[in-house]
Amino acid sequence: MKKVLVLIAASVLFVGIGIAFIPGVTTTRAQPAPDPLHINPSPTTQTSPAVPTPTDPPLPPVEPLAGPPASYYPPRVVNSADASGGVTIWATHTDERFQIGSLFISSDTAMTVTLYDGALAIPVYVGANGGACPNIKPGWQSHTQGNDLTFTTSSAGNITVVVTGESVWY
């Protein structure tokens, strides 16, 4: 064991002396890297250098919006005790189409809810005390400008229909 320790010590001493005699290698302490942006104070004067430090431009003032952003429309919620005669969810103007983002239907009575886009009918079955969230492709637009989104039910019963989306003008 003693021989191994002597061998290790001799190797370390040999490598240390060998490095000292290699040309171009100095044993001085490393210097810190220069500060190209002059953010830190000078180590000799301990004051900020004469070079100005970079600053962010001031933020523009906050201005209130005249209305909600174009892509934001609050959800349309319709509650009805008897929609068998037809209820309008979304009334459009003559140059407007509705674009559905999501749709949810809830009822306390088993019924078929039929959504209408003009003459196009989309039937959705809702169980008693249940709900339905039809997989309508987001961005589904009405087929004709000026069509209203309406629905009818196959029987009387409490129903809630929630539609989100936006109006598209042409």
C-alpha cells in the first residue's frame, strides 16, 4: 500500500513540475471576462462607466378599447319551458352569418332538439336529466347570409341551450 501512495505522489509531482516548464503556460490567476455592455461598475473606480447603460424604451400608454375584440362574443344562453314552437338562439342581420364555436344542450325531459340553419335541420337527442354537446366542427358557419340559428323540441320540457361563436360579416 505504501508503494502505491509513493507512486501516486511522484506522478502528481512530476506532472506539476512538467507543466511549470512548458513554454507559454503561466500559473497566474485567471482574470474576469470584460463587460462588453458596461453594465457592472468599473472594479477600479467602483462607479458606473461613462458609457450609458442600455435601457428599455418606455411602454406606450394603455388605451381602453371601444368595444370587445372582434373574436370575443359572450355566449348566447336560452332557457325555455316549452320550445316545441321554435326559439331563436342567434338572430343575424342580412349581411351576417353566425359561426359556431361550441354548443351545449341540457334538458330535464327526454326529447329531440332540432337545430335549424334556414332549411338545414340538425337533430340532437337529449336524454332525461341529461345534456348533449354535439361535435359540431368549430367554425361551422351558417349556409346563407341572414339565416337565424333556431331550435325546436319534440316535447315540452325545461331546456337550456348555450352557444358560443362569432358573427362573420360579408
